[in-house]
Amino acid sequence: MGTQGKVRVALIGIGSWAGVIANAVSRSAKLEMATCYSRNPERRAAFSAKYGCDQEKSFEDVLRRSDVDGVLLTTPNNIHAEHCILAAKAGKHVYVEKPIANTMADGRRMIAACRDAGVTLLVGQDMRRLAGFRKMKEMIDQGVIGKPVMVEANFSARLGFELTSDKWRYYGDDSGCPGGALMTMGIHHADTLAYYFGPVDKVFSFFSKLHITADVEDVEMTSCRFASGVLGHLGSTYASPRANWIRAYGTDGHLICTLGLPNLPFDEYLKVWSVVDKYTLLQLFGKGRDDLETIPLAVGDPILEEVDEFADCIRTGKRPETDGEAGLAALAFIRAAIESARTGSAVDLKSL
């Protein structure tokens, strides 16, 4: 532990989202940034200067440090497993950004490595932590909309037009980002919907490639059935302006939660995540009403909540809310959708 008992962490991989995570660590009273690593020495040096932390020339150098309690992995999907397993063997706790991995096999290896080493594995699925989505869960559980029957969701952005061949998300195989927009964005709602309604047992998907040049599909629609019998739909596209919403239907009403983030350049868009709840609208259409009721929401800090929970789990040994199994369940939805789109058949998630 570091100063004032803070958990000391190392950030691995310095892409766009790394700044969001690092800024949350800077706001935290529970963690401090000890060091960082990226293969790019210029990025590494700039990050070290900005956040006042050390920098390392290799991932192995990070793991050799006795004053590093955990690693924050914001690396490409296909190396999550390698870094996670090495960290676990070195006794380091692991926070890994979604998805847990590109493949179910890698995800299972990560879970086993952390379990065997007795270290925490937290998967960064922050969307369920937003105030509107948290409140939606609370109201569903309270029976405000009666018995749930159906849910619809979408998470989209025009990110596909920004993909070039030097970026790993350009490629749609397991070395890049299989599932494209669904793996990058839709997986957030795959996690949130399971948080609301429990496990999904079957999916059926259509994928299309319409407008972008990258080697991934840019339009994806998936229908699903939860084990409870609730039916769902999840859409995601790389070729449309930002959309982020969930609509849950019940026997006595429905809830609509919309995240209306401003259409800013991506680097500017990332800066709003410390106040993301300001852009969230939750509305209820209740039984016997003719209008939508706006539900008041508190303004939280979901990324800070996530990294603080990582620190708490390291200190106490408690199980994270979005642990390896939750991360694997969200990945299973995406992998089943990919398989369904490939075969033209419904896919049972138990078969993965």
C-alpha cells in the first residue's frame, strides 16, 4: 500500500480510454498511480509527466515492482489474457477493461488464473453504474413497471468511419475486434440487461456491412431470450450518430433511460465521463397515465465508483460487482451473436 494506505496501481496501455481511468484514479481517495507502461515511449513519457507517476520499459518491469498492488489493463482485447495471467502469477490484482477478452477460452483462463492466485479480477463494465441505469434497476426490482416482459436497447456511434488499418479495431477476427460495434459498445448493454433480468439463454443475430471500409460489420441487431422468459433486442452500429438507451417494458408500464451525450470530437467526448450522469434522462410511462414522468436522478461518478471498488476488493477480498464471471457472461452474448450471424441460426449460450 502507498501513502495514507492507498492501493498503488499501474496503468498498462495508454490509449484514449486510459485517460478516463487515470483521471478517476486522480480523484480517488483510495488509489494512487504508481507507474505506467506502453510500448510507445513518447506516450509513456507524456502520461508519466501528466499524472506524476513512474514509467516502465516493459510489462515485466511493472510486475517486478513490489510497491504495485494491482494493474489497470486498457490494452487491446486480444492481449488481455496474456497480461492478466502474467499479473495474477506475479500476485497483482487485475482490473481489465471490457470485454474480458475476445474469446471465451481466454476469458476462462483469466478467471482461473486470478482464482488460483487469490487475486481480484474486476471487469470494467461501467454502464450499469450510471445513475439512470442504476435507478432503472431499482424501479424494475420494486415492481414499478409490473412484471417485466420485454426490453430494447441500442448503443451506437459513427466510430467506424474513423477506423484505419493501423488501428486494432479495424480487424474483425480474434486478433482485432470481432463483432465490431457490438463488441466495442453493445457489450455494455449486454452486461446491463443481464444485471436487470438475469442470464440470457439464446440469441439470434443479423450483421451487415454497409458503409465503412474497416474489416468489420457496421450494423448489428440481436434478439435474445432470457432464462426468465423475458425477450430482448440489442442493436449497435458503427455508422450512425451516438445513441445510447434502454427501454424496459412491464405489465404495468415501461421505463426509458437515455444517455444524451453531446456530439463532440472523441477526445472531448471522453472528458464528460466524470459528469456523465448530467446527460442521463430516465422516464416512466406508467399504467393509467397519458404522459411520461421524468424521474429525478442524483449525479454520481461511475468510473470513480468502479476504480474505488477495485481498491476495496483488494483490501477486503470481497467479490467485485462486475467480476470475471459477469464479464464472461457479457462476452458470451457477443460471441453467440457472432456465431448466429455467421450460421443464420439461433445460438444457445450454454453451447459456448
